[in-house]
Amino acid sequence: MKINRVDLKQVKMPLKAPFETSFGRLTYKEMIIVTVYSEGYVGYGESVAMPFPIYNEETNGTVWSMLEEFLIPRVFETEIEHPSEVSDLFSFMKRNNMAKAALECAIWDLYSKQKSISLSEALGGKLTEIEVGVSIGIEDTVEALLLKVDQFLKEGYKKIKVKIKPGWDIEPLRAIRETFGYEIPLMADANSAYTLADIETLKKLDEFKLMMIEQPLAHDDIIDHAKLQQEISTPVCLDESIHSLDDARKAIELGSCKIINIKIGRVGGLSESIRIHDYCAQNNIPVWCGGMLEAGIGRAHNIAIASLSNFTIPGDTSASDRYWQEDIIYPEVTLSKPGIVTVPTETGIGFKVEEKIISKYVVKECEYFSENYKNIKSGTT
């Protein structure tokens, strides 16, 4: 395929309710929608970067700059036979995984439509339904947290993830267990809020029989996590520390985790997600698909990757109305039955992108054409 046009649209969408983690409090989500064109087909991707560098070093500004200056020109100058080649095209550029993933995902969607197959099928997905959980931010009170847990359990979600931080950990988790028992699937996500100096607190979490504790220590660490895993029975799940297959291999060899969260944007795209998935499967490490407050396009890509066979733990891909008054796809992501999302069988991502809704939230947009880039490179206008 020859990509001849790429559109970028930065949108700012209000969340239905504030979402708080140890990083901070969000009331809206800004994201960049990437649209690629080739031979009459259109593919869509969505950047998961934040407006500020709190999850990793990327922001909407850096993603836009990388796409405009480096990534889009690279795909314009290359004939792509298969989207798995895109990550190799970008490999000489360090990091900037969220920018790479947004464009690569759009090309995967485009390719799937050209081949008249679903994105799940193109990725090698086997599951026709995926189990999903829900992520609950740091609430103002324990009582407010318990109300949300009760709501989501009644909606049938298969995993309850609770954000924690020092001072908001033992009490809320104990309250959940005392109220709802030890049978509900419960995990904690620390978003790198602790150090080994907090090990006694982290040891206390064992009493709650959690599915896992996600990324308790530094965002770039695998050494201290190995030390922690030796001291606690709760499985450690790595998130922010894993940016590539090589990171996953090192973490598994060191015993830094028993579970890995795969986020498409964090690891640089769908191709690297597949590689990590396959390696983890070979080493009996279960994986699940994390969320980054995606709108519908990113949510659709998450559903597709989660259809691979080793995604055996419910992911964070909850229904669209968990976060949005209106989503940018039709139909919106819904639960086909309690805690279950059906994997689309239509071509590409399997959802119609609602350009009219996107236009309501656009704060910046630009179109890029391959011929213009060639003219710029040759010094003409």
C-alpha cells in the first residue's frame, strides 16, 4: 500500500466525571486522531498521550511534532506491503512510542479494510468475546469508592481495579473486602507511587488476596520490582516499565513480575504488542490490555488486540459510557452481556468513526499530502 494522505486532529473531550490517580486529576482528555488514506481506503488511529508528561515523557505536543516532522514523511516515502513493517520503519527513532503507535494503528486498520477482514483477524485474534473490567480512580471518600464498586459489580464487570497511593491504600482495600467479600476479582494500581522504603505497607496488601498490584515502584524500574516480588505473595504486574519485547524479556528473566499489562501506545503499536503477547505466552506469563482513557478509536484497537489468546485477564476496556457522554464511534462500545464485549467481525476496527462528533471537539487539525512533502524535501513550494 502507498499512503498518500494523513490527517491529524487534536480533540479535547470532557470526561463524564473527574478521574484521579497518583499522577493527578483529569477532567477532560486530549488526544490526536490520525487518519490515513490509500487507494480509496481510510484507516484510523488514536494517540493515548496526555497533555502533560506524567505517565511517560510524551505529550500531545510531542506526538504531533513527531508525526509531522518524522513519522508521516517516513511512511510517505515507503511502499508498505504489511503493517508489521511499520515498526521497523520507525525503529531508528528512539522512544516516542505513543506517536509511533497512533500512526501504526491507523495503518493496521487501513490494511484490514483493504483485505476485507476484521482487525482482530488481521492480528491473529482467536477470541470472539473478551472479558472486561473497570478502573476506579482515587475517590474523595471510602464511601464514594464503595458506591462505585457496588455499581460496577452490578453491571457485571469481571475485574475491579482501584487506584492507590500512599495514604490511600490499606483503608479503601480493606473496606472493599469487608463490604463485598474476597470472591470479587480485585486489584490495585499504584502508578509508581511507592518505593522499597514502603515495603512494609506493600506487604500488608497480601491480606486482601488481590489479583495483582500494578506498577507499585518506579516507572522505569525492573530491579526493585524483583526484590519486592520476592517479599510479597501478591503478584506484581508491570505496566510503565515495559516499553518493548526486550523489556518484557528482562523483567521475566529477573522475576520482576508475574503478570504484564500490554498498552498499545506504551509499547509502540500493535506489532510490538503481538510480540510481547507471544513471548509471555511462551513463558506462562498472563497478559491483559490496559486503558488510557481512550475514546472509541483507541478502545476499538484495544478490543482487537485483547482477542489474542493469552489475554486471559479482563482488561480495562469498559463501555464507552463509563467515560463519555458521547463517543466518536458508532455503535459505541457496550457490554453485550455482563462483563463481556463482543469482538467486531466487520472489516477494520469494526466501528464507524463519527466525524461530526469529532469536529465538535477539535482544537487543532492539519492535512498532509505525500506530494507536498516531496516538494518540501526538494526545496520547491
